[in-house]
Amino acid sequence: MINPLDTEFGTITDLIREHALNSPHQRALVQGERSLDYAGLDALMDQVACALQRDGFKAGDAIAICAGMSIEYAAVFLAALRIGVVVAPLAPGSGASSLQRMVSDAQARLVFTDTLGAESLGACGPDAIARIALDGSSVGRPLEGWLAQAGQKPSPVVVQAGWPFNIIYSSGTTGDPKGIVQSHGMRWSHVRRGAAYNYGSETVTILSTPLYSNTTLVVFFPTLSFGGTVVLMPKFDALGYLKLAQTHHATHTMLVPVQYQRLMSHPDFDQFDLSSFQVKFSTSAPFGAAIKADVLKRWPGALVEFYGMTEGGGTCILEAHAHPDKLHTVGRAAEGHDIRLIDDNGVEVGIGEAGEVVGNSGGMMTGYHRQPDKTREAEWFDPQGKRFIRTGDIGRFDTDGFLTLFDRKKDMLISGGFNVYPSDLEAVLRQHPAVFEAAVVGVPSVQWGETPVAFVVLHPGKSVPATELLAWANEQVGKTQRLSSVQYLDELPRSAIGKVLKRELRAAYTSA
């Protein structure tokens, strides 16, 4: 059997074929009461790959998938990779006009969808692009009727490391989504990294974040590459997740911070047997030190936080269980990753100084799809010409090499000539016993240029007048950081992977 650690480059789909030959009845994918073993997954991938080739697809062509998480979604994604076809997984919640731009930008000639995805897609352009319905509904040609005959094998394709693997569209939390092209070589590096986290044939990974998100894929692909089982949870809820984890004796999971927050605050959390867990991962959004500490105290197994971007460039890793005194950080640069900090003039800053985080690694994106200007904006080159990707995050290294993040560069506001970091104010607000979560944004101010406004969600059953909370918070901060207003919400607007959509908060406040 192929060992990913022994091979500088290989393909995930070849590993799946190996598992189908050596462990055909091992479960690969589970969704509710349904499951697909490795033999079945490999065979279905061949049927999809043959159908794509029958329809004229060749290496480098693209398909789009706009659907909810499902076994069929996973199989189509993997099948396209087998023959070098590029996959553009799209978020159904993006809205019709945005999705149409993504389909056009990816130059996809075929869209795989379901009832959920089709509702958002609308009509993709004047010459409606052919659609395949993954759920067998009437939103497209049913998958079963489109598939090639069982037993057929696709024409072999020798996939190259530099070939595009997928086009991941950015969440658009700070602007229009951009297509991030990732290579097969980048994904292979994620697979090889998996050996450090106990992936193997006994692995059972629960995934409750969508398959169009890089957050999910960095765990999805290694699990299957090492012959483990992926349990798909299309819609997250805390109690349902806990039941699923106990039933399947889960060993691995990827959760975003807001999911950890909801799980740890569930009144029945401690009643569930989670002793099978070996490693829990988190990424995508700021992960509060207090929540990390609670996870370490009450949830068995290691806790690993990844900090990085879908664009790649560099990753920091915090093994929280090994460094309980560094929970306020996002860890140290991963092996082989070069993380640096630069000022507004593109000059490196020293240890203890704040600067924008830039990174270089073997896992960098090729570029933004068909947007060379945007690609250049995202790049920084050191004096020796080494290429880095700019993150837009502001951070500082301590003397041990651990990186503490302050805020997004675009989220930082200048009030009365002083830099104000919303994350500092959010941390203060979360210390109040009535506050469940908070987000701070800068809004226009005649007097100060910009001024910070807080949007707060209170703990269930807790109450405090907004004016009282405002006064309390402003007593805790410096004069230049004082909030101008506190607004209460039932919940913060978030993307599907838990990022707070601050542009929506800012727009709603200014329009009101």
C-alpha cells in the first residue's frame, strides 16, 4: 500500500483505490443511516469520471458543485480529481448573482447541485449550464441517469503536482469573493502532514462544516487518504453532534470556534462519552483562550489550532494541550513554513513589534483565478525575491516564536488619530458575566473620523441595560478606545464557517 510519507507527490484518488483493493468493506463515508465503503466509493468515482470523459471533459476543465453536504457530493468531487478535472465547490448561501459570477469565473461547463443549491443558483447565465441533480430531484438531470455504466474504467490520467486541484472562492467577508486556485501538490502536503495527527484506518472523523470550505477539506482529504471513515453532518446542532460523536466513537473532528462555544455551553455536554477522541482541530476564526482552556479541561484528546489562509502562504499551529500557557496565541510556524511580519511600507519588523503577517510555504495558492492584479496585491517579496502571501492580519511574535493576533488590518479603525483594534474591545466585553459574544466595528464619525460600536449577544437568561454595559466596558479601556454605542442582537451574522460578517453589521448600523 502507498505510504504518503514515502512519496514526495502522489494523489488522494490513488490512495482511495489502494484502500478499495486492500480494505474494500471499510466504511469510507457515512451520512445518517447511509454509508459507502471504499469499494463502493472507488466504483462510484469511476462511474462519475467515465461520465465526465464521455461528455468531453479533459484535464484542466472545470466543474462546479453547489449543494449541501452529502455522500454524492464527496464522490463527485473525488471523481473529478481522478481525471485531472478542476472542482469549484460553491457556497449555496452566496446568492444567485454572486454564484453566477463564480460559475462564469471558474469556466465550469457542468454544475452538480441539489434542491438547496438550485434555489440559490437561479439561472446560470443566458445559456443555462447543464445541471446534474445529486439528490435525484427535478433541479437537473438525476445523477443515477447521468452516470456511466457500472464497471467502466476512465481513461487513465497522470496527474501532475502543479495542476489545479480546486478553485475555492473566498468567503467575501471583506469584499467580493475571489477564486483561490490550489494545486494537487498543495493538497498532498496536507495529506503528508496528517501522519502527525494519528490518522489511520481506525480514524473516525466527524465533519459538520461544509465541503466547499477549505476548513473542512484540510481534514476530509487526510482522513480518506489514510483509510479512515468520514461521518458527514450536513447541519450542525450541538446536541446532535454530541450524540453522533458518542455513537460513532469519533476520534477526530474539525470545528470552528463558534461550534466549540456552543458545544461547551450545552447543559448536557458532560453527560456524553467523548473518550474516543484523539485530536480535535479548529481554524477559520479567532478562538478565545477561555474556550480553549475549557475544551482542554472537559473534552478528552489533543486540541490543535491551525492559523492560516485558504490562499496558503504559511500556517501557524498551536498544540494547545502541549502549551497551555500559550492559549492566547495561534502557535508557531509549521515546519517548513516561513512566517514574517511587515509594516505599512513592506519592511520587516522585529520580535515584539506589531506588523502584518505574511507567509511562505509549499502550500501557497497558484493565484486568484483570472485575476492577476488581485494576485499581485496579495503578494509580498523579501529583498532576496522570495514570494510571500499577505494575510491582512496584524500580529506580534513573542520571544518563544508564538504569534499573537490583534486584528484584521481592514478591521482596524483610526479614531482621533489613534489605532484601535476591535479584538481588544471584544475581549473586554466578553469578560462581562452577561455577555455571550461580541463584535466591534468602526463606523464614520464627524468628531473622530471613525468610532467603535459594539454588537453584543447576551447569555440566555441574562440581562443588563446597554447603557450600563457601555459604561462598564469604557471603564476597562483607554480613553482612545472607548465605545460610542452598544447594540444588542439575538445572534451575530456569520458565514457558514463561523466568521462574523462585520460588513453586514457596519452596513446595517450606518443605514439605520
